[in-house]
Amino acid sequence: MFTSIHTVSGDVLYTRAADTPEHTARQIAALKARQREFAALKITERTAQLAAFAERLAANKSRLAAMVCEEVGRCLRECEAEIDKSLALIRYYAKLAPQFLAGKTIATQASISGVSFAPLGVVLAVMPWNYPVWQVLRFAVPALCAGNACLVKPAPSVARVSAALFELADGLPLQPAWLAHENTEAALAACDALAFTGSTDTGRHLAALAGKHLKKCVLELGGSNAFIVLPDADLAAAAAEACHSRFRDAGQSCNAAKRLIVCDSVADEFIPLLLAECAKLKSGDPMQPETTLAPLHRADLRERVHAQVQDALAHGAELLAGGVLPPQSETTPGWFYPATLIDRLNPQCRMWREEVFGPALGIIRVADAEAAVAAANSTPYGLGASIFTADTDLAERMAARLEVGSVFVNRHTSSDLRLPFGGVKDSGFGRELSEFGLYEFVNVKTYWQK
């Protein structure tokens, strides 16, 4: 079943059964025919359709943001920002895709030679719950620009907002696949490529299926981003950035700061600044403007975060703030968890090696920049990292050694439409956004004429 539940009240907002395999097979066959028609259009005709979609999305911003707030649990202003970023994404590609996808002439001994960019066909996407509009469009918009069709399996817990999004996309070859988990492989075998955003464990499973059926795939998986604070950093600015990065969206972002690596010489000065920032956070109804720390999406997610915190304390880490489960009753509904800060995290702690998908942050104390790089790399994940320092030359040298897909200096990690986004190691492979994301779902076709 696909069921949306209000994250504060617990009310059921929307439910629907999964489609049968036979229905999905017919849907894919029809979408393949639609894709061929769509790919035959001029690129400017495709981007015009996307621009019109952006206008419909903009007109429904408030409605969609409220749905995301209720179903995911994030603060309303964060949900509104998700819609705004999605609109910017569509308009970015609508403007630049014709330039990115123009054929390129390459000089060889031929009279004419070069490359063109052809669509792959139908891209199956398996999407997560935490950003139900942005995650879908981040892969789908460039794929559509290139002439592909997109079939999207939404996360089961955000079915209502997903259905609303696809209604607004009517006319584009962008459709939902209400697939039961056990029917995903058959759908993948019938499609031409795979996009997945979600956990590393599920990514491994889907990558194996894509390999079995020889389908191109892009995997954006978990993250455990290091946030490095060196002795010459602006400590007040670093504390504010660390708090924002870790606790926005209730900590339920793959690209958030999750391991705070601080040099010993400034740790005792830095930590009170961070605690002061954390003390400003206010839990409550995510629809209310004064709320700055939203509830978690589900009960099991809160239980996992709390178990990771308790494990860290059992292995010698020190609790500085939070770490206590709030009472659950009819008068205090919602899966809230306090902003939690843990000092002296060590390699025996689960929080050192696992992704923490909630509002808990562990501090790792190190001697110097060399040790900070070693600690940052001592994780299976490799999505992003931040370095806070006044020495930009040192930051550049450190960035070259960090095993991640992106490095931000004196800013928290985030994504920018103009830059590629993705990771290495257990954070997956392939890129989204920018022209590099556009090229993930094309056939780079060589032409050579004597």
C-alpha cells in the first residue's frame, strides 16, 4: 500500500493500492511510444513544455508545500524552499539544455566528426520520502530535456504529494509507477536506465538488479558528511553553519553535516558557541513559523537515531545536549527528537561509521589538519565535506585528499544547480545537476564521415 500519514496528528491523509504487474507492463509499453514522440520534438519544444510545467508548479506552491510539511514533517518554510528550488531547477535547464545538448564537432582525420546526445529511452526512478518534489525533479528534468521518458516509483509514505506532483506534470512523459517492491525488477528490466536516491543498502540491491539486466544507473545514496573546524576558523560562523546544516529538515538530509571534526586547540572554545546555537532551536508544529526543529518522519526512524545515540554513550562518548526521548501522548503527538550533541565520538561508536538520519551530531576531536583529513575519510561514505579555515591554500590541499564528491570551504555542504552533485564510496556513483547530470541519461553517439 501507498499511504500518507500526518506526521503530527497520525491521521491517514491518502492511501492507494499498488498497481498489478500487468498494469505496469502496459504503462511502460505506452510510455515507450510516448517517449519516441517526445524525443522527436525539437529540444526547444521539449523545454517549452517544461517551462509551462514550472508555471503550474509555481501556481500550486503553497498547496504542495503544505502537503510535504504534513507528510514528511519538515518545517513549512523548508518545504516552500523545496518548491522554490525545484522551480529554479526547471527554469535553469529550460534555458540551458539546448546549449548543453547541442552536437559537438571534434577534429579528426575525417571530413566531419563529432558527437551527438541521444536519449536512452524510459528511465525508471525509485525515489525517497524526504524531498518528494525536489528529488523527483532533480533527475527527471534533465532526463526529459534529453528526450527521455520518466517512470517514477514514489516512496510509499508520500503518496499524496507524489500524486499531486504527477497531476501537474500531465502532458509530459513523466508518470508515477505505483509498484510493489517485489515488482520493481520486472519494471527495471522493461525500462532503459535506473535512477535511485535512498539508502546504501537499497542502492546495492538495485545496482545488482541494474547490472543483471545491463541498465545504466545513477545512485545517490547515504552520506555522513564531515564538518571540519580548524584553529584559525571563524568559530562563531562555523557554529552557526554547523547547527543549521545538521538540524535543518530535522536532520533528515543525506547532505547534512553529520560528523563534526574539531581541532583540540579550539574545541573547548567552539563547543559552547555551538551549544548556544542549538539552544535557539524550537520544536513544535512544523506548520507554525516559530518552529525550527521539526518531528521525524516515522517512529522507526526516531528509534534508530536514539539507539545510535545510546550506543555512543555506552562506548564512552559524552552527552552535551538532548539525547532523551520526549514523552509520547495524545497531547504531545509527533515523532520529535531533541537537538542532540555528543562529544568525544570514537571509532567504537555506531555514529562514527553509520549514517545518522536525524537531529544528532557527534564531535570528533583531532590534533591538526592532517588528523582531520584522516578522520573525515574514515567512513564508508563519501558524499560531501566542509572545511572552515582562514587558510584557503590549506583548504584546497585538504580538499584534494578528501574522499568525497564535493567540498565546501567556509560553508555547509549543499547542492547548486550549476555544479554536479553526487558521491563516491558507499554514497553511490553518477552525478545530478549541471551539464554533467544532463549527460548521465544520454547515449553519447559518435559520428565519423570520410
